[in-house]
Amino acid sequence: MMLVLTRKNRESVTIAFPGTSNQLMKVTVLDTRGGKVRLGIEGDRSIHVLRSELLKVDIAVEGATFADCR
């Protein structure tokens, strides 16, 4: 499932994790330029944030499958 949202510069989305009261992530659009979007991500340091291409490498190293990461 994918939720698609439209945000302008400096607008944000806050993501709450089920079953927790303090694990929130705030994603803010910082800039859009030349077909690229700069995002700022704020959250608890215990939440790991990886670019998708790095997640694929991490999964291969750990021997997990993508389904295990959902």
C-alpha cells in the first residue's frame, strides 16, 4: 500500500509508529530543483532511515528478504 501526498516547499508530514507514543518521524520538503526533491527527516535516533538503494545492500548482507523489513 502506498499513500501519495502532495507537499509544497517547507510543508511536512508526520508519521507515527503503531503502539508507540514517542516514536514520530517528521518529513519536510526543503527544496525542489531540477527534478530533485530535498527532504529533511526528523525523528528519534532509534529509528533507522536508509535510502532504498542502501536498504537493498543491507538486506543482502544480513540475509533477510524485503518482506522481512515491512
